[in-house]
Amino acid sequence: MSGVRIGIGQRPVNRKQRAVKSLWTGIWLVYLSAPVTDLLHGGHSTGVSILGWLGLAAFVAWYMALVFRTGRGERDGLVLGSLGVLAAQSTLLALTLGREWLVLFVYVSIASGAALPLRMARWTIPAACALLTAVALAVPGGHSFLGGLLIPALLGGFAMTGVRELVRTTIALREARATVAQLAANEERLRLARDLHDLLGHSLSLITLKSELAGRMLPDHPGKAAQQVADIEQVSRQALVDVREAVTGYRRPRMSGELAGARVALTAAGVTAELPADTDLADVPEESESALAWALREAVTNVVRHSGARRCTVELLRRQTLDGPVLELTVEDNGSGGRGGHGNGLTGLTERLTKAGGTLEAAPYKHGFRLVARVPTAGPADVGSPA
């Protein structure tokens, strides 16, 4: 149904939406039953009936075209001319065929409210009602229809001005929301550029100066040059830490996304994956979930690159410990990787989990390797219950 639904102030973009708008616009033509009944049972001659059908068809086509294209930027003069054609058709048909055709003036009034701005519609709607009154008094028996048509014409026309203003307001709000989103994106880009400049500007400048100094000292003072190189290494490492912390703040991984990525990565590597389906982590702090998601990413990366495993099992359980409820992630494979000690990835992961109040265990297990990461949760835990 998403391809059929049309929001307020949105133009139809496909055939289905055009059909829906045409249906909602044309459903009000049911009130033309009086002219249709007059043509079928009014006792008119064949020639008059044919001309009446042609006149009614022309009126409906002109009315639908005018209302359907409302809000597309047509000039007010063109709209006024179209309304004048509708009013002329209504007058001619009512005067020649009888009082049943006075209902056409209601459509003229409604089209005025829908197609013209309020500053003009407040004059054209009363004008259409005045023309309705004049023609009704001129048509035999028309005064009996006047009371039932004058109020709907007046109220319907001004009601459509309210609908038109609502549409215009909705369009303006939608454009404003798009502008705000664009400004927010631009502001985020500026903030990222500013933060990276603040983080790296001083460090890179210091590295450049110390590199030049070390180059000048190297021929005559190699010891001092070595000290400058050591300072360069220290500054570089600190800059790398700062960048990692900044990037972590910009993008925190989510467990649901990492599980989906893990399934794709393991399948592509020819590893049979067993992953949990439910990841309702509403009570888990964002920092804890982020640390656990990093753990899953690191573990799956090691399985794919180093283990040579054919099977990998991932479990996500809630447990109650002496320190409180925790969320436990277990990644186990049947490969041979990870037996040479912890690398930089697991070391950094341990630091990340420790910062979040969690722990990491990674060691050979049975015929493979197992990684267990735990983070605290904020809600009650059921022992062994799947997350």
C-alpha cells in the first residue's frame, strides 16, 4: 500500500497514486445525479439530450482538470479564466435544460476555493453564489432549489480554501524539514572537520617539526636524533588513540547490525554460522552494547581470517553473577586459529570492554577457539535466558 498512499501536499508520482487521487476527486461527482436523471427521464428530444450529455461531459472534464492540477503553480489569471468557462457552462446548461442543472454552480464554487488563493477566493465564491441565485430566479421553479444549493455552495467553497491552506502549510513544513535535515548534515560535517583538525593539527605539526629537527641532528648528534624519533613515535601513538576515540564517538556499532554482518561474512567464507535470532537489548546501556558489538566483530574477523574453521557458533545470553546481571557473548569455532597468544585486536578489545565494565576471555577450547565477552546490563536477568 506504500506505493498507493498519497500524503497531504504530495503530488502523485505513479499510475496508482494518480488513480487514487482521481477517485477521491471524482467521488463527489455523485451529486450530478440530478442532471443525469433529467437527461434520462426529463422528456428532452434526442438532439437536446445529446447536446446535454456533451455539455455535462465537457463540464466534468474541465472541472477535473482544474481541480486535479491545483497547486502546480498555474497563474491566477489562467485559473480565473478556467473558472469563467465553468460558470458559463453552468449558466448555459441551467438556462436551457432546467433547474436540475443548478447544482453545477456548487462545483464552480468549490473549484474556486480549491484553485485560488484566499485573497481571490473570498470574492469568487460569493460571486458564484450570486450567479447561482440569479440563474435560479430566472429558471422556472429554480427558487425551490435555491435553498438547498446556496448553503452547500457557500460553505463548500470556503471549506476548500481551508483545505488549500492546509496543503500549502504541509508543503512548507515538509520543505522546512528537508532544509533542517540538510543543515544538520552540514553542521555534522563541519563538526567532524573541526574535531579532526583539533585532534590532528597540533600532533601533525609537532611531528613535522621534530622530523626536521631529527634530520638536522642525525649527522652530528645521533643520540639526540634518536630521542626526537622516540618523541615522534609517542606523539603518533597518542594521535592514533585520539582519532580512534573520536571515530568511536561518531559511530557506535549496534549488536543487531553486527549479527547481520557476521552472518554475511561467515557465509561468504564458507563457514557454517549459528547465530541468535532475537536481539532485544532495550535494557542494555549503549556503551555496553557497543563494546559487545566490537567484540563480535573482532571475533568473527579472527574466525574468517585466521582460524580455518568450518563452523562458528554465536550465543548471546543473560546471566546473573555476583556482580549483578550481565549480557554474555560467546563465539566458538572449530578451527586452529588463536593459539599463538593475543594480538593487538584482542588487547584493544579487552581495554574497550574494561572501560564498559565488562570482561573478556579468549583461549583455545576443545577442538577450536572460544571468545567470551561480558558486559553489565541495567535490567533484571534470567539465568541462561537467551537475549
